[in-house]
Amino acid sequence: MRERLQVAVEEFTSPSPICVSETEQVGVIMKLMEEHKCRHMPVISRHDKVVGIISDRDIYKACCKNTDSCNLSASDLMTRDVFRVKKNENIDKVVFAMSDRKISSALVEDETEFFGIFTSTDALNALLEIIRGDLDC
């Protein structure tokens, strides 16, 4: 039987991603996503707590449905029920859960606070390292 790799999701998590406030306008969020070449942004409250996540797909859907989408804010579009994992969680469990739920990101937390974001792109990078044999376990 093959030994299962023990890799913490933290190893492939993008730490300290760009975040936006609940009141940030769609146009600003779109510019930030383009500038930073990202498709997901955690949304933080005025108390610096992560309260949701917004994706480029959320923005796209809102713009298709709402002709006045420029007046929308992050709180209007964000997903509030965010998939959260601990940074020491095994990557295979996280990737399986994301696939099962058909979502493309997870917020990664340590014991007390927000650590970063793990996306489907991060999962692909992990897979590439495993296939190439670059991963030290």
C-alpha cells in the first residue's frame, strides 16, 4: 500500500492576501483583482474580521443581473458562508472538500486568526510539485 503524503494546506496557501472592506465598491474591487491578478478577495468587517469572500464570478453574475452594478458593494455580493480550514489541515482533505462542494477557495486560519487563502490554483500548484517530485515530505 502506498504511503499517503502528509502535507499541510498552509504549505500552498497564499498568506496575507489582498482584502477589501464590506463597503468597497465593485469597480474598485475589479481593479484590485486585475492589478493583483487574483480571482478571490476576502471581505473584512470594520473590526478586521473576515466576514465573507468575493470572487470574480460573483461580480460577473451581479453585473449580468444588475444594470446599476457600479453602486454595489462587497457586502452586496460576497459569500457569507465561507469554507474555512485550519492551516495544519491535510491538503488532500481540503482539496476533496472544495471539489465536493464545487467551490474554488477556502479561507485558511490558524488557531486565533485569518492566515490566508487557498484556491484551486494553489491546489494545481501542489499537484504539479507532487508530480514533478519537488515536494519534500
